[in-house]
Amino acid sequence: MDRFSGQKSAVHYLHPPIDPYDQRMLDVGEGHKVYLEQSGNPHGVPVVVLHGGPGGGCSPAMRRYFDPRYYRIILFDQRGCGRSRPHASVVDNTTWHLVRDIELIRQTLDIDSWYVFGGSWGATLALIYAEAHPEAVKGLVLRGVFLATQKELDWFYGGGAGKFWPETWARFADLIPAEEHGDYIAAYNKRLFCGDLRVETQYAKAWAQWENALASVYSNGHGGDSPGEYARAFSRLENHYFTHRAFLEEDGQILRDVGKIAHLPGVIVQGRYDMICPPDAAWNLARLWPNADLRMIRNAGHALSEPGISAELVRVMDQIAEEGGLA
């Protein structure tokens, strides 16, 4: 879940813009090529940024959370989105393909271990990756935790969040016939993959608008009108992953396996009023993870660009730079 909304109110907390020194398309197999970039200090401490969605893509603004004098900043667009190709494709596109891609990037760039920075779906992927490859991770910095459980999907796509935003939920739900209201993820899946580009784009925009409308605590309930190409990739990929419950072995797998990262340090930055990924997921994760530092941000929702969240993430990354690592 999630994409960077670029609110100007957060800009003064961020490091100055910096251009990448390395941009490439990396062949990861199965016909997929992912966009990969590096910026900052080529000899610095490596940090890989995992964007939200699935399907959100990375943005230049994501570089600004890291001091470029200290960090070697690695961003990439996950399979099927952003500048990666084929666009909006769900073929050979699963969580485990993405975990393999992250490892391939690390090995291609000759990195022994790195910090993993991710929010929303990016936090999900960061946790799954770290549990699969703990030896490759120095520490994790997470925001807006999503554990990919049925409970969380039911909250956001089953009417839970809609009780706080009934008029916004109605715009999402009313596009689906009453007889399909028992499973909105399945109902949207039928339309997002119907083969008619016009219909797919219409429902993709509605799917994206529902999420974007609830991203900020300052929301007016309108998610804006995303470009059709972006919305189609974002919504198809997100729906594909949620239809398959993130391709996990069982519900609650991330918490089941948290012992594999018990020794790793981590910081969790969570908006107190996050409507997309409610705070109990972050709380439950922190209770089971001995080295996690949970920081609840008052008056903040889900978006990376919430001022309090942006400020705290910059503070965390600057502290790592100043102290030489997470405690």
C-alpha cells in the first residue's frame, strides 16, 4: 500500500535533492527488467528503499530521507511498476520473486549487508526479506506497518475503514453490484483483469482513489485522479498480491517468523491515526521483536509525506549516520 504524495509541508525536514550517479535496467529473469538506481556516496553505508503498493514505484523524493554524504542510496521499481518492464504485468510477479530480486540487486552491487528502509507494503516486503536473509541486513527502518494478514485486508477492503469515511467508501463500493459485496477484492479483480482497457482503467482509478483518499490525516476524503497508466499498474499489482494473500504460507507468517530477526535492530515509525494500516499491527510486531523501537507519531496518518512521519524518519537516518549504526 501507499505512494509518496509530495506534500510541501514535509519538505523542510528532508535532505537536499540529489541526482543518481547510476541508473540501469536489471534483468531479473522471467522476462522482467527492473529499474535500479544509486545515489549519494558510492562508498557510503548502503540502504535499500522498498516502495509501497505493491505497484507504487519509487520516486526521487525518496532519496531525501538520507544524508547523501553518508549513505549509498539504492532505489528500484519492483516488478511490473514504475519504470520496470513489462508494465502492469502480474505474470511471474510474487513476493518471493521480489525477495529474490532484492538479493540479486545486493549481489550485483557487491554489497555484503545493508539497511532496509520500507513503508506500508515496503515494510511488509522488508520484513519478509529480512526473515529470509537476516545475514544480509544491518537493521530495518519501517513505516506504516502492514503484516499482510486477512484481518488487515478485511479492515480496509471489507468496510472497517469505511465506517470512518462512509461517503468515500460508497464511491468505492457502489461500483460493484450488491451480490458481489461479500468480497470486494475478488470483485475488483474480475474487472481489473477483464481484458478491456477502458474498464480496467476505470476500476483501477477507483481502487487507487480509495487508498489515496485515506493516506493523510488531513484528508478531505478525495483521493484525486491518478494518471490511468499509473493507476492500472498500481491497482492490478496490489489487487493481485492481496488476492493471493501476499503469497505467504499462512496467515500471520511474518509474526510467526519474527524470531529469525530477533537479533536485528529496527525502528518502526507509525502514524497514530493510520486508517490504511492501523497501529495495532506495528504494536504487535514490536511486542514480539526484542530489538524494535516503536515510535508512534501523534496527529499522523499513513502517508510517507505526513510532516511528523517525515521528520521522524529523517531523524532516525541521521542518528544512524551520527552514531554509526542502530543501537
